[in-house]
Amino acid sequence: MNKILPIFALALFACLLPMPYGYFMLVRFAAMIIFALMAYGYYKQEKEGIAIFFGAMAVLFQPLFKISLDRITWNVVDVAMAIFLFILWLKEKGYIKK
């Protein structure tokens, strides 16, 4: 997962650009899978708080039953999650003290 986090953070930042609708659907599908796997991984590590957070993010980003948010709100969510994932990646790599 360490190699995926910075790449996925960049994909979330790219959502700020004028991309085709298919790109946004691909990012939502990838986010659902990545966040669900992260939720499961943190749950196995007995870190319930962050596991619940990533489970909620998996539900928010899932493309099957869309949660209707306007473009600006999605941009804020995308940027916030990208920054959060990048900081989490830096912590896991040991560049930021826990």
C-alpha cells in the first residue's frame, strides 16, 4: 500500500483538472477499493478509529449509489484526502514522526 498512496494522492489532485467524466468514475472506483483495503488493514492492526474513517471514505467514494455533492465540495474532499494520504504515507515511511 505504501507505493499506491502517493500515486493515488496525485490522482485525487488531478480531479481538479478538467478531465473526462470517465476519469472521475475510475478514481471513485479505485478510491472505494483502496479505502476499503486500508480500513480492513487498520482494523486488523486494531486501529479502530482510522479503520472507521477509511470505511466511511470507501462509502463516500463508492460509484454504485452516488452521494450527490457539487463540484466544489468534491474538489475540497479530493484535495483534503490527497493531503491526508500523502501525510500518512510520509509517516509510514518515517519522514514524519508519529
